[in-house]
Amino acid sequence: MTEQLRELAHHGYPSSGAAPGLDDLDGEPFGPGGDTSLTSAARPVTMYGFPAAAVRPTESQAARAETRAQLATEMQPIVPAGRVGSAAEGGVSSQVGALPVLTPSQIEADKAGATPRPQGAAATRPVTQISRRGAAQTTVVERPETSGVAHEPAPATTQVPRGVYPSTRTRVARSSKDKLKSMIRGDAAPTAPMRVVDRLTATPFQHLRRFGDSNDRQARRTLNFALRLAETMFHYGADALDVENAIIAVCATYGVENLEVDITNQSVTINYVAEITETGKLTAAGHNKDGTGQITTSRTSQDVLDDPNTYSHTVMRVVRSWTDNYAGLANSHQLVTRIIEGTMPLKEAERELSEINSQPKPYPKWAVWLATVFAAATITTAIGGGAAGALVAAVSSVLVQIVSSKLGAWRIPEFFALAANALIVTLAAMGISALGVDLSPPRVIAGGIIMLLPTTRMVSTMQDAINGFPVTAMGRLMSTSFAFLGIIAGIAVGIALSGYMGVPRIDVSQSSFTPPDALTNTVFMLISTALVALTMQAKPRHIFPAVLAALAGLLVFHIGGDYGLGARLDTALGATTTGCVAALLAARSRIPQTILAIPAMTYLLPGLSIFRGMYAITVEMETTGDGFTGLINAMASIVMMASGVVLGNYLMRPFVERMKIFSLRRNRRR
């Protein structure tokens, strides 16, 4: 009975059509002195914070309520109702003051039809029901009663379609004071640190695939492998950003993500803490578990760090030597690319890394020596040194390599080795010129200086400073600066010694400093680019892309010179063009941009500016200010050259991404 009454109270009692009897008016309703055991069933309970819906009366109840309101006006109203009237009685309607609650016997009699039904259907007021969607209300209108037709509610005619259903929340207009506060209020602080994997955004390693999760022992093995890989890349000339991206990509692929990477000039440090899932539960084996092996509690990242039983591991490696081996750098970069595809086990990756470190360089030592000699000769010819100057540059290059080999075997610091090499180049050019040979000593010395400059470190220094590695950049800047100072010191000592030997002075403002024609410069600079790439142990298939990058930069450089843009602007445009082309070609070959950009930048190295500035400071004391200006301009050219490489890499990112998408589609078709 209770369940039936609750259902009737929710849907409304069906119309009985019987007229109210006067003997039923004195029935005792639920209330004071009555049975209240069914009160909760007859009245809907308030849910979700909304007010209780009104109980829907039947037609006979409405008629009896109207008569009761007229006879017993003193009765306290319980549930408000609408207007009730009968069309058969002339359409007279009145305001109903109260509705009683029927007794169970009256409800049964009404359902059985024992109560006389009034003539015609009484018009009832639409009942408002609370919608579960929110504070919005929907209206249901009951159809008039007809004989022989079951009663059912009709849908509201004003219902709004679902696709354009209005919002149930009302937006309160903000005052001017609130708007002013929102304007001057600062941004909210981040609630959590950035995930280290997010550093791979817009890098060649951003589309990685997880090979699997790691337990404690596998995580340590992954960290050791990543550290050896970082040491290899640093040793072969990679910049700090490429090394950090490689570490993060490899560790994330093998399921080690909760780590921190710190890279300085010579050291690489990786710290790993046992990882937690997105729900805060510890995933590493053996922690936060009861005797049954089940995870008992959910912990935040701070709880994991504060727990003394949390697994943590820190590894560090110091890189104490560098070598020019662009083939090894390309192989290590391609190894990382294959790892992030998610199909290479860690054991196989360790084996390939060992093979990379054990492989010999592509070219033997004698081939590198010959390439260095011819590179010095072609650079001297490209800047207008002539055949005699190229021959002197080649001979001095042979002497430089012999001395460098001996000093390297004696473990002499780089500063003194570069000073000795610059001294040899300067004395050879000045001495042969004093013998009456028709050559330009400044151009011969400039060609030798270009071969001595630490180009890789200069570009890497600017890359690290721009990419957010200030400590590494400062360390490399100090190393590069002392190498640069060693070259300047050797030139200064050579000029001083040549003066004591009676060598005539050189007029630094003479017309011999005018550059050669564009065709000669372009052809010999392209040849020297290929030779420099060979001396840096680049693979044979990577030499031609480096030449193409140099050709693009040379064309822009000479076109800018023809239009009179100025030396500084020409250098910036040429460097940016070379960096853009090198970035595209490197992405196609899946190698770092440095492998192509460093040899391609040979035509921009300021050898003449360095010699002119140093000569003005050392010999011609009256032009000391001009000498410092020349050295500052040379440093500015180096900075713009390195900045152009970095800028070209960033400018080509959208095109590189599009190339990767096309490559993936082509592979899927195959």
C-alpha cells in the first residue's frame, strides 16, 4: 500500500469523475489527531536542494476541496492549489484555499469509482514540476477528461528544443569594482611543476612511444644508459639542448619519467625518484604496500618525496675531452630516433651505443691532414690571397699540424698550443713576404686563423646561451675566449718578432684588403666547406648537404653586398639563410643541425678582421682604437653567425613538422 501511495503521489491520482458527496466532507484528514504514518508517502521529499513539488489533486478532490473551503474557512491550508471550475456549470471558477489529504479508504473508493463523477471535466491548473537538470522548471498540462479514454499528461507547448536549451544558471552582472579588481589581480601561481617530458615539445623527439614501464632495477639501468649516451654526444660536439632532449626522450620511452636533468659545461647529472601515477599511487615495486601486496593508500608526489622508503637514484658523469667526430654524433642522434619509436629493447640500444663508441672515424689521420692543408689553401684563395698565398698557407698548415701533434702528446694546454700555431702562421707569412715573394701576408694569416678558430665551440656557446643553459654557456664562453686569446697572443708575438727581424710594416688600409670577385669567393668557399666537413669527420653523404647550405648563404651574402646592406647585416642574413637550409636538410637526414651548419659557416669566419685588429693594436699604436673596434666587430660577426644558426632552426620548425607528417603518411601507404 505504501509503495502504491508513493507512486500515486508522484504521478498524480487518476480522475475518477465522481461528484463529491456531502457525507465525505466530514472525513478526518491526515493532520492533527489523524494517522500520520503515510505523510512521507503522500508528500514528496526534498532532494538535491530543490523545494518539494506540490501534490497533484484529482478532479473529485478539487471539487470536494472547493466545498470544504466554503464550509470550513477556518481550516489551515496544507497544499496550495490553482483555480478549479466546471465547463458544464457555466464556467464558474473560484480560488481554492486548501486541499485535504485523503484517507486510504477514500482513495480506494475513488479508485473503484464508488464516488459519483461530476458532469464534464474540471479544468485544472497546470502543475509546475522541478526538473533534474537544475533550477529550470518545465510545465505539464493535463488533457481534459473524455469518456472511454485513459488519462495521460500532454507535453508542454512551450518546451524549448534540446539543441538550443537555455542555460540554467543566471549570470549576475559584474560591478565596476569587481572588473577593476580582476584587471589589477596577478596571475595565479602554478599548482604543480612542469613535467620534464614537456621539454620535448617542438623537438625531433616529441612523438615518442613508450616501450614499457620500469621497476627499480630497470630504472637504474635506463639511467646508466642515458648517461653514457649523453657523454657520447657531448664528447662528439653536441650542444646542451640536444643532450638534454636525448636523455629525457630515452628515459621516457623506457618508462622513467619522474627525473631531473642538470647539464653544465663538463658534467651531466640525472636524478630519479620512484614514479607515481596520475591518481597519486606509487607504481614502483616494494613501496606503499601491505603484506598482501596491494596498494593501501593514495599518496601525492610530496608524500612520496617525504617518505624515507622512497626509491631515489642519482647518477653523474664528467666529460673531460672533446673530439671532432660528426659521424659518431649523427649515429648517436639516429639511435635516439629509433629508440623513441618504441620498438627497440634496452639491451639492443646498449649494444648499438657500444658499437658507436668502438667504431673508428670515417677518415684516417692522413686524410684529415691533407684536407686541412687544402682547406687552408682554398680559404686563402677565396679571400683573394692568390696562388702564392695559397702555397704559403698550405706549407704553414703542415708545420702547424706537426707542432700540434707534438704539443698534444706532451699534454700542453690548448691556450699555448693555439698561440704557437698562430705564431707559426704569422712568421711564415711575414717572413716569406720579406723575401720578395708577391703575396698578401694579411690574407695568408687570415686563412690560417680561420682554420685555427674553435668554430664548433663558438656556435655551441651561443646556442646554449639562447636555449636557456647559462652555466654551460659561460663555461664554454670561457673556454672559447681563452682559445681566441691564444690565437691573438700568437699573432701579436709573431708581429713583434717580425719587426725585430726587420720585416717592413704592413699598411692595414691598403687596397689589398678588398675582397675578390663573388664567383671566385663562392667557388673556393664551397670547396673549403667540403674540406672542413671532412676534417670534422662528417659522413660522406652529409658533405653535399653542408655544401648546399653554404651555397644558399653565400648567394644571400653576395646579393646583400651588391645592394649595399652593410657587412653586419649581410652576415646576419647569410647566417640565417644557412641555418634555415641546414635545419631542413638535417631534419630530412635525421641528424643534428650542427653537423651541416658548422662547416657551412666557414665563409663567415672573420679571419681578416681579427688580424687587422690585432695588427693595429700591436704595431700601429696611433690606431689602437681602430684595432679594438676591429676585434669587437669580429666578435660581433661570430655572435651573429651563431645566432643565425639557432634562429634558422626555430624558423624551420613548422616546415620540419610538415615533412615528418608527409613521411609518416608515405610510410603508411607502403
